[in-house]
Amino acid sequence: MKAKHTIETMLCRVGAAGLARLTHRGDTLVLSYHNIVPLGERAIGDSSLHLSQRVFGQQLDALQQTHEIVSLSDALLHEPTSRRPRATVTFDDAYCGAVTAGVEELRSRGLPATVFVTPRFVGCGFFWWDVLASRSEGLSKKDRDRCLWELWGSHDAIMEWVSISSSSIVAGALPSHQACATFEQLCSAAAIPGIDFASHAWSHANLAALKQSEVRDELKRSLHWLNEHFRNVRAHLAYPYGLANRKVEEATRFAGYEAGFMISGGWWKGPTRTHDFAVPRLNVPAGISLDGFRLRVSGIRLR
């Protein structure tokens, strides 16, 4: 890892990131974050999802130096106003840390962002992937695949499986910032200029593993709940776990959404993605170096 970080630093110093950005003028990069760990706090479980507030702030500062940062709606609807590449910030899952510490970093810089909310979890505690993660690592691939496909990514089904199985998965105590945000925290975030909400489905189930009737219910209930409680809602969907297929994309369109977002894929040409239901994003994992971040948002990713 140290060697990789050294190479990233060298590439940035010789201007590789700047040269790469020249090929992405007018292109858009949608950044996908999850939780932001408040200053002085620590994360437990799937560490890749929990980025420190300090590092998040550093990434925003770096991004402002090289990109035009716009809202997700602007990226979808409007032509670029700068020769720079465009970037937009999104958060999946509406973690408490994201809508408090993360939104505070954005507010202090006057930057916009979209929070993809799963209403079923609002104010109801923690997500299964954090609850079931061990103290140092996430779930094994075998256990995670079973949770996602055999148990449909359903929190209730997964927790029931754990309770009756002889699984050795560790369930530890989690810090409050790893819970889903409360309704009051969402209201506070909604009052910040530039912060808007969109759907992450109703219960964060794996839509690609559900029956069509269940998919429709997940999509309609979520958007209805958001519109019922907030004004700053966009008809956009981030697919839970980044999983979708043609049937899910068609259901998303018929449910009244304007766009559907993956969690991979990188750059796209804007503003032609309204009524597109496989819009790519760039996932930003915790643990990436600042120079590694600069390279990734410029179009360079080291293996």
C-alpha cells in the first residue's frame, strides 16, 4: 500500500492528473460516498464505507481546485459552464454521519450534494452490513453473496438468518454516527441550501432479486414518503448495492423516476442523462490517499 501511495504522489507531482483531466472537459463525474465519520469518532465494521470528516474536507478542497462542482440536477439538465470537468457529490444510505458531519463540510464551502434516503431505516438504527461486520473486516464474500441474493438484501431476513444459524459472524456495538439518520437530522440537512434528497428504495433490498411487484412497491413507497415530508426531493434513484437489471430499470421508469444511478462506471457525458436508468458513478472508498483521490477524479486509477 505504501508503494502505491508513493507512485500516486509521483504521478501527481509530474502533472499526470492535470493531463488526464484535459480529456474530460465537459464530462461529469458523480461521486458516491456513504458515511462520514465525525471528528474524534471512529468507525466499526465495513471500514471502506466510513470516511473521516477530515479526509472528506480535504477531498472537497482538492475537488474545488480542479472541477466545477454542481448539483446532481444541474449535471443532468444543464450544459457545462466551465472548461473544467464537472463533479457532483452524493451520499448513499443517509448515514447519521453523512447528514451531520458530511453536510457541515459541504455547508462551510457552499457546495451542493444529494442524499439518497432509505425511508424504512430513518430513525430505526443500524444497517445489517455494519451490524454483522467483524471488528476489523467486513463480511466474507460467501456470507455477503448469501445476504444479497438468497436473502434479497433484506435487513429483516438477514437478521433472522443470523439469529437461527450457527454463523460465527460477530455483531458488535456501533457508534451512533453509523446509524441511519433520524427524521430530525434529515430536516436539519434539508434546511441547508444545496442539499437535496432522492430515493435509495424503501428498505434497501436488492431490487434485482425481488419480484416485479415488490420492486414497484419499493420504488413507489420511497418516493411517496420523501415527497410527503420534504420539498427538496429529486425523482432520482440510487440502486441499493448498485445492483439492477433491465427489469429493474424499466420499473424505475414506470414508477416516475427521471434517472437511476449505479455505483460504478465512472465518467459520463452530460447533460444527456435524464431518463437514463444506468447512470454511472465513482465510488469513493475510505482508505484512499489524497493523491489517489486526485488521480481517480481525473480519470486515472492504479490497480
